[in-house]
Amino acid sequence: MIEWLGMPVGASAHAVEVDRLMALVHWLMLVMFVGWSTYFTYVLVRFRRGRNPRASYHGVRSRWSTWAEAGVLVSEVVLLVFFAIPFWSRQVDALPAEQGSTVVRVVAEQFAWNVHYPGPDGVFGRTSSDLVSADNPLGLDRRDPAGRDDLTLVNELNLPVGRPAIIWLSTKDVIHSFALPQMRVKQDAIPGVLQPVWFTPSETGQWEIVCAQLCGLAHFRMRGIYRIQTPDEFQAWLAEEAKYLPAY
Amino acid sequence: MAGPSPWATHLSHAGPCSLAALRTAWLRYPNLLRRYLFSTDHKVIGLQYAFTSLFFLLVGFSLAVLIRWQQAYAGQPLPLLTLLVGEVNAPGGIMLPEFYNQLGAMHGTIMVFLGVVPLAVGAFGNYLVPLQIGAPDMAFPRLNLASYWFYAAGGVVMLASFFVPGGAAMSGWTSYPPLADFAPQGQTWWLAGMLLLVLSSLLGAVNFITTIVQLRAPGMTWFRLPFFVWTQLITSFLLLLAFPALQAAAILQGMDRLAGTSFFLPSGLMVGGQAVDVAGGGSALLWQHLFWFLAHPEVYVLVLPAMGIVAEIIANNSRKPVFGYRLMVYSIFVLGFLSFTVWAHHMYLTGMGTTISAIFQATTMIISIPSVIVLSALVLSLHGGSIRFNTPMLFALAFLPMFGIGGLTGLPLGLAATDIPLHDTNYVVGHFHYLVAPGTIFALFAGIYHWFPKITGRMMNETLGRLHFAGSLVTMNLIFFPMLMQGMAGVNRRLWDGGAIYQHAEPVLYLNVPMAHAAFGLALVQVFFIVNLFMSLKGGRRVTANPWEATTLEWAAPTPPRAHGNFDELPRVYRGPYEYSVPGMDVDFLPQHVPDAKAGA
Ligand code: HEM
Ligand SMILES: [Cu+2]
Ligand SMILES: [Cu+2]
């Protein structure tokens, strides 16, 4: 089923679960639609005026429709209780430990994704809106010792495969929505709110960061690139980027 | 109640000089104005609503055709476009994103608030409810008149906003702040327009509730009400209880924009690298809660009257009672009630915890049950019938599977896990359009074909009706099914270029072209309807008072029903609304007002 739905490739650990639920729900929908349409067509043909000139006052008397409805209810409860709710508490609500994860900040603005890595010390440097300028969109304070080794990028996010990634998401201006379709990740970035989102990439590749919420005139091209790399590639990339850090 | 409207007379005497022209016209053509513009007769007001809302449906639909065209051919010059919408909006035939975003926001707003609701409630409700309950008019005829004029004023404000500097609202029909707080002037006009429309709906709602409670004819007990009247009653309660939330929210957003408050603006915002000079401390999410607290019940306002219309037409054309009438009534009670408990399923991805998301997922699944019951009952009603396939019936029947697709595609959106990939994609657009376009709009067409002979004493043309039906059914599906496919592939909604810059959209991007052509085709087949409507007014086949051999009270009134008063003699009701094919009778229908079974035969 999942192949014909035509979803983008799923490349994170939890994508499998989301896709399984997606397939199950669509099976349920298909069964209901086909069953129901078959009956509908039958009724239209069988009870057309030409075939049945006199209607029956009582109509259907059997109770099978009640059973069908009970079936729908039971399927919905199953989907909810065994799939949807546990998934949410395990995947969306709970955060993995920061040690052992790649931690990144992403700050959305009209119309770009600012990406902030803490650097080898694992601590994000201080940021301040007073320091925001065209070449320092995050307002990072490079004088803060924790901020000297931080990497900042625009519209570019690299992550290692097989390791949980925690992204602390926020926005400077309006609501945006941070979506990585192949990771089955989408999270609104809401002004005044710092919101974590996490996932574990399971395949390497290069795809696009999408803005999924109308955020102004150039919403349609608020696009970034993200790469899922092998751990070695990722380390090499970090080292390469560090070479370009300003010296203090 | 009969006679000239005191309210209108008052206007003409006390009106300031801007009303001078009106006053002259009033003096010259007093009868015409009183009869057609300021009448307090629910039927005239219903028709005013009908024509105005059909006009707005056409406007809203034209905007949608432009949206679809743009998504298919983004950036390709279309010189005609500059002619249509002006150099400011489409220089050199290329639509600017500024204008594209106005189209999206205003299409949604116009369709929902100026098109479908006023047609379903203002027009059908107004015209039919008093007739179906055997009342001479609405309980508050002048409130009714005021409700129409607030609606018309709201419509004028919304249309005018296209011409103010910066153009109309461009932050989606949802108007999420901070974006909407920072948008050009058009957004303020949008808020003002909404306030007028809300006022109109509130006045209408109290009127419907009072009318249905107080003015039922003798013998019209609750469980003898036609299902359509029930849907209007529940709808009115939804409007009455949900709209004030938006009313308040619109005032707060207006203050954010005009008075420097920051209800929806948190501290520390920076736009374009500059700190925004506001007090801060507000919450952007507060708006979403207030908006969806209205807008989810509003969705049921869009579908309940449609279910009511379909039920009437199915009972009449299958010549048998609807299946499970009481069950259907209880179901829509539950539906109405629960519709206030699901609003946050539009907000799963705003950062919700497990408990809250579990609650809203559960209510969302529960509310699907009464909807399934009503839809199943309508299908089961056909079983054992003797089905006539006329134009109204065709539209009513097509409503069922189309509405079914709309409802089913709601399931993956209602489960938070599967909402992650689908949220804000074209899957959502496809889902709700199946409910409101080939769903509700088909029901409304069905209603027009069905009640036209009561209103005018003439039939609409069957051949044109069938062409209209077949063309609409095919093109609607060609527009909306591909949207589901695109959304599944991850193509987002509200994109100026229809998703062209994204790689993952590539496999389904070609669908934008057939969708654009189908939208154009849908526009073309509406010509059959428009021609039919106007042609039949003058040239349709003449019919008697009850051409469909129906049982409900509107068919007991003369055709057209008497101005001010409806019935020659107020009816008395003896039985339920759908006594078709009663065993032992020669005739297959037994109207509600006929004293005993013999007399009906
Ligand atoms: C019948 C033909 C219709 C067509 C061809 C049509 C087409 C569209 C299109 C192309 C969009 C924009 C999707 C996007 O932004 O990517 C849209 C949005 C929308 N439509 Fe329709 N539509 C139709 C009828 C309706 C009706 C009857 C209603 C409501 C009762 C409606 C309500 C909306 C709403 C609320 C939106 C969202 C606007 C927003 O993004 O803020 N539409 N429609
Ligand atoms: Cu954005
Ligand atoms: Cu955006």
C-alpha cells in the first residue's frame, strides 16, 4: 500500500511507524469506501423506479449497518490506542538524552533557516538581538567563550546518520513550519516559543528543508538543504567548517 | 407583520444626505424598494441572500481558477491576466506573490463566509424554515432584514479591500498573527468585514432558534420536524456559540494593528533584522485557539444544512421515509455538541504534549461516528425505494460518495502521527474541498433544482441540469483527487509556484496542469446552470403547487407562497415529515397537513 500512496522516501527511524499507520488508515479507508460504494451502486440499480415501481415503507430491517458502524468505531479505537497515542508519547513528546545526540538550533526568519551548531564544547554561545546584523543573523556573541567555536549556517543543515538529532526550533518574526519530508518531521516554529523536535536519521542522502506554513510573500521559496552523512563525513565536515571560524 | 416595513420607512425619513438618492428612489418607487430591497418577508430576504451569495460564490470561484492557473503556469506571462487584475497585481502578465496570497486568503474567506454559509443558512434556511414548520414568517422579520444588510455590508467591505493600498488580506483565511498583525491595510478591512458578517450571523441565529421553538404550526411536534429544520436549528446554535470567539479575536487583532496592543505578539520579535517596536508579552497561539474554536464548528455549519437538503430530496425521490429519522436527529445533536471539542486537531504540530493531543485525537475520532451514522442512514434510506433520477436527486446522490471521500480523508489528518507528513499539504486542501465543494456545493445545487418550482412555479430544464451535473462531477474530481496525491507526495499548500522549486514535488508536479484545465472546465459547465436558472425563470414549464408529490408543508403553500403570510390558511400537522408509500394507500405520499389517510388518497 505504502508504495502506491507515493510518499517521499522515509529515511528516519520513526518513518517506518508513521508509514505503517498511514498504510493501515488508508487500507481502512479503502475497505470502507469500496464496501460502501458497492452497496450504494447495488441499491441504485436494484431500486430504480423502472425495476421497483412501488417503494417499501419499511425499507431495510436488518441490523448489519449497526455492525458495520461498530466495526468502524473499533478500528478507530485500535488505531488510536495502539498506534497514534503511543507513537506521540514515545516520539514527539519524549526527548532523548543530549549526550549521544546531535544538538542543533534552528532559527527561522522570513525567508531563511538559520542553523546553529554548538561546536566541540557542546555549548551554544550567547545570542542577543542587539548583535543581529546581515552577516550575523543569529546575533551570536563571539566574545562569549562558549560561542567562539560555534558554527552558523544559512539554509544548510548536516546531520550524522544513526544518531538521534535534537533540533531546538524558534523563529524571529512570524510563524513558520520546519518540515523535513523524508524524516517525517514537521514542527511549527512559533514566535516566543522554543520548541524541540527530534528524530534519528536512518539513511544518508541530501534533501530539502521545507517551510510548511504561510509566512509571507516568499513562503514558496523558503527552502533549505539538509544532508544526512555518515559519521565520518559529518566529522570531516565539522572540521572543515571550523577552519573558517573568525579568530579571536 | 404585513404591510410596509417600518424600519425601512424610518431610514428614508431620518437618513442623512448620503441617503438622498435612496430617498428619491424611495419616493418614486416606494413599492418596488419595499418589496425587493427592504422587505421583511422571509422569502424575499431568502432570495436576496440567494442572489448575493451566488454572486459571491462566482467571485470566490473565479479567484480559485486564477490560483489553479497560477500554480500550473507560475511565472509564464499571460497578458490577459494584466487586463483582468491590473498592472499592479500582474505586471507583464506575471502574477505577483503579493496578489497570489490575496487570492488564497480571499477565496477561502469569500467561499466560506460570503458564499456557502449565506446560501445554506441565509437563503435556504430563511426561505424554507418558516414554510416547513408552517409559520407565516420568521419570529423577528426586521432582525432578519438587518441580518441581510449586515451581510451585504460585510461583502462590500471585503470586495472593496482589493482596491486599498497593498490590496486585500493576504495571510490566509486563517489570518494567523504575527503575519496578519504586520500585513498591509487590507487585513484591517478583512477584520472589519468579519465583524459585520459575524453580527449578521448572530442576528440570524437567534432568529432561527426563536422561530423554530416558537412558531411551529399546531401539531408540528419536535419529532415531526423535517430533518432540514433540525439541521438549521443545530447550525444556529453553532453559529450563536462559536462566532463570539472570533468576534473577540478579530477585535483583539484589530487593536494589535491599530492601537499598539500586543495580544498576539510575544516580546523580542525581529522583522527583517529590525526589532519590532511593540509592548510584547502576547501569544501567537492564542489566536489559533480562538480562531479554530469558531472555525471548527463553522465546518459543521457548512455541512449540516447540506445533509438536511440531501435528506429531504432523497426521501422525496426514493418515495419512502428516511432510514432512522430519530437516530439521525440524535446524531446531529451529538455532532453539534462535539464540534466544540475538536478545534485543536488543527494544531497538533504547534508543540502539543501527549495528553492534550490524545484528548483531541479521541474527540476527533468520536465525532466521526455520528457523521458516519448520518451518511449511512442516508444511503440506507434508498434501500427499498422506488428511485427517481431527476437532476436534484442526481446531485443529492453524488453528494454521498463525495462527502464520503472528504470524511474518510479526514481520518489520517485526525491521527496526530499521520498528520505530521500531511499537515499543511495539498492533502488537506483536497480533504476539505471534497466536503465543501462536491459535497456541500452539490447539495446546494440539488436544493436549487428541487425548490425552484416552489419559488417560481416553473421547472428548471432537465437536459441542461443533467449536463451541469455530469460536467461538475467529472471536473470536481479532476481538480480535487490530484490534490490528495500531491499532498501525499509532500507538496505544500499556498505555494505561488505550485511546488515547482521542490525536488520531492517533481513526480506529481505535472498534475497542476490538468487541475488548472479542469478548474476552467468546471467554470464552463456552470454556464449550463446560469443559463438554465435565468431561462427557466421566464420560460420553464409551468407546474402546480406540489410537482414532486412531496409531503412537507412548504408544498402545501400556494406557488409561489403568499407574500407576508405564506399559506392561504395556516396548516395543522397530523404526522411525521416523510410518510411516503404508506401501506394500504393508492397514492404514494401522505402530506403532513392532510387530516386523514383517506383524504390523501
Ligand atoms: C468549487 C471549486 C473550488 C475550487 C476549484 C477551489 C480551489 C482552491 C484552491 C486552488 C485553493 C488554494 C490551495 C492552495 O493555497 O494551495 C483553495 C483554498 C481554499 N478553499 Fe477552495 N476551491 C473551491 C471551492 C471552495 C469552497 C466551496 C470552499 C468553502 C466552502 C472553499 C474553501 C477554501 C478555503 C478555506 C481555502 C484555504 C484558503 C487559505 O489557504 O487560506 N473552496 N481552494
Ligand atoms: Cu517560513
Ligand atoms: Cu513559509
